[in-house]
Amino acid sequence: MHINKDLVAASATPLVLAILAEGESYGYAILKRVRQLSGSELEWTDGMLYPLLHRLSRLGYVTTEWRTPPEGRRRRYYAITEDGRTALAEQQRQWATVTRALGDVWRDSGRLPMALGEA
Amino acid sequence: MDGVELQIAEWRTYVAKAPAVNGRDIHELEAHLRDQIAELDAAGLTADEAFLVAVKRMGDLDTLSREFAREHSGRLWKQLVLRGEDEAARPSSGWFEALAFAVAAGVVAQVVRLAAEVSDGEPRWLLPNLSLFVLPFLAGYFARRRQLDLRGWALTAAPFAVAGLVVNLYPYSAGSATELLVGLHLPVMLWFAVAYPYMGGTIRSHERRMDFVRFTGEWAIYYVLIALGGGVLLGLTALILEPIGPDVAERVFEWVLPSGAAGAVIVAAWLVESKQHVVENMAPVLTMIFTPLFAVMLTVAAATYAVTGVADAFDRELLSVFDALLVVVLGLVLYAMSAREPSQPAGLMDRVQLLAVAGALVLDVMVLGAMVARIGDLGLTPNRVAALGLNLVLLVNLAGTAWLSMRFLTGRIAFHRLERWQTSYLPIFALWAATVVAVLPPLFAFT
């Protein structure tokens, strides 16, 4: 299944914030988590994640720090802030409304009855 | 593995060419690339294959660079310039346009000078209209450069047309104070009118507003540089021409000075647009030198006046000096903010800047106190209303800046919020200048 580019872009911010809400992480690990969560259906161009992370950092949603873990290479770690959690909660409300509306209208029209429950 | 190291090094050099991607970003991307290669290696790919797949997944450099540029507006600014350089490769696109507008401004300045001479030296219409003879050309230059449509051109022209009507149709009485105030405030208002074509009509974008602040700072630097160079040139010319006759040099000045001053407005703008990276290295240095100096000066002044009291010290002249000082400080703060990389954590410079802002704030409160006392004793005049309004506008801005700086320094908000405050505040300056130009004169019956 190919997911529309606009949809990928729109879901990027809540996805990244939600992943960071699970605990601090770095770029490569975030991308792996996205692939795992979406069963590799969400295709991101790897590089694009970084401008997004930098935007979240500018907005104060995440803090960043360069660290070298005991075993591994020097990486830039991102952690979510209180502002970031607030933004994530707001995004969750919006997405819930959208999916509920789509679910209702599709259930009423009798097509694609189950597909949305998984999305 | 050596082969892969070589390939990674080549890739790094290649990525470094993207103007919006800086050194730290490259480190971050490289760490990502290495993680990806390591994983693919473990999955059984050969080193070459792993490298190719990892690079492919990273995405193509043009798109990536554009995405980085979109996020880092300061670097986007560089990006714009780079596009300007590409344009310059096409014959006669950039500089020719600028030259045409500069020459037009110079010619108008000459016509104005001749007209002024005919009507006896310095006629009354000259001062209030001065900026109206020059800034429309700057606005036109940007409207053309940003390729505005008809509606954009109309919206660009509107403030100039309205200002021209208001300034020239108001029946000022002779030696009127409001007329002088209009002469001082109109350039400010029109400068903000230039912002519209400069931003290509997207005046709601906070990033573009910051670009305009940056542009204003760089423009001022270039204008001063051109003025200094021009001063040296004219001085030498005077020395060379002196033996021929003292009047000759004066004649030359009369012709060259007005046109040069008007044309330089456009030339400086063109230099900012096309030679950005030259000043780019200067901006952080200049703010780094002058922010601490101003901070010391303001703190000393605030402390001194706090001890000696202000009641008698503030006469009319000193008040205007203080207003000028506060405006300069605010300009410096804004410019420093526009030159700052927003993602950097709070540092020493931010503390120094907060000190400068706090000093300015204390001075502003004292000036306001003295001013209110004056108004209580002597009543309202156009000058006092204009000064009071300016100080209030500055006070609110400085107080907001100080408050947000404090929260930023204690790590409670991102720098972004501070930027937002300033860019949201910009229209208030324009509105106040417009109020003094359009509302104040009728309020005081054009006296």
C-alpha cells in the first residue's frame, strides 16, 4: 500500500512526538520505531526527519543534547518537553476527531467497515 | 572497511556543499548513515551495497537541502542569496535593475534640488516630503524583484499615495510643530511600507518579518559604509578642485550629494540582497562588540540617574537624546536576535543582552516619569504626545522582551517565543508612526 505524501507529512509531527513521549531517542532509532509501528508501510525519506526534529526543537517541544553512549557512536539525543506533551495532546485530539468522522461516514456508507479501526 | 570510509568522506564533502546544512547537521546525518550501514552489514549486505542503500534512503540532496533551508530561516536567507547568485549568472538581471532604480532616484533627487533652489533655498514642502522622493523607488525595486502581480503593485503603492496626499493636503500653520513631527515619522512609516514588497506580500509570515529586520540592519550597515566611502571621495575631490576655485567644489557637492544619497538607498538594498554572505560574517561580530558596550553604558546611566534623581536633569533636549538611545538599543536587540541561531541554548550573550534591555527599561521608566511630570505642569503639546507615545510603545516592547528573556534564560520557554514577540510587535511601530503622521496634526489643529 502506498500512503499519500500529504498524509505522511501530516502524521510526521504527532508520530515523532509520540515516540519521544515513550522516552528520549535519536534520529536513527526514531525512524526504526516508525517503521516498526507502521509495519514498514509509512515510507519516510530518512534525511527529512532531521529538519522536522530541528523544527520541534526550535518550537521548544523537544530538547537536544549530543552524547556518546558507552558503546556506540556520538549521537544527538532528543527528549520531549512539557510544551511538547501539550502539543502532542492537542494533536491527539485533532486526529481522534478526524478518524472518528471518517469512521462514522464510512461505516454509514457501508464500505470499508473495518479498515479504519486499525488505522 | 577503508573503501566505505572513503565513500563516507566523499559523501560528507558532497553534503557540505548544501548551503542550508551546517557542520553539526552533517555530523548528525553521518551518525545516521553509519547506523544504517552497520545494520545493513549485519543483515548480510556487502559494504558497497550497504553504503548505496543507506545513501539512497537518506534522500536526494536537493530536496534535503530545501527542507533544511525551510526550517532554518536564517540559513534560508543564505539560500535566497544563492539563488540570487544563480540569477546573476544570467546576463544583466540583478544589478541592472538596481542601477535603473538607483539612477531614477538620483534624477528625482536632482529635480527636487533644482525645484527647491527655484523657490528660494529650503521651502517648507521639502522636509516632510523627503522620504517620499526616495523610498517609492526602493519599494518599486522590491516589487519588481519579487515579481508582484497587479494587486501586489497596487497594495505597494497605496501607502505612498495616501502618505503623499496626507502630508501635502494638510493645512499646516507656519513653523508648525506637527509638520516637523511628520517629517520625522514619515520615513519610519514608509520604511514599513517597503516591508510589503520586500516580503513579496506575505506580511503575515513571522519568518519573513524576521528577514525584514535582518535586511534593515544589514541595509543600515551598507548605507553607512557607502556614506563613509562617499565622504572620503568628496573630501579628496574638494582638495583637488580647490586650486581651480573654491566655488567649484561646492558646485560639485550640490550636484553629487543629493543624488548620491538617494541612489545609495537602492544600491545598499541591492548589496544586501546579492552580497549577503559578506555581511553575514559581520553581523554577529558587530552585535557581539556593541551589545556589551551598550549594556555597560545603559547600566551606568540607569544607576547614575537612579541615585541622582531625574526631576531636573531631564530637559527637552536630553529627553530626545534618550528617545534616540532607546530606539538604537531596541534596533540592536532586534538585529542581534535576527542574527542568532534560534536553536542554540541560552548563553552569555543572551545574559548581556538582558542586562542591556533591563537598563533600557529602567531608563525608559524614568524618562516616562519625567515626561508625565512635564505634561502635568505644562499641558499637552504635539511634541509631548509624540514623545510620550513613542516611550510607551518602547516600554511595552522592552518589558515584554525582558520578561521573555528571563523565562528563556531560566529554560522555561524556547527562544522562538522571544522572536515571535518581536515579529508580532513590528506592526505596532508602523501603526504608531502612521498615527503621528495622519492623526496628530488634525488633533492639534495643524499647529
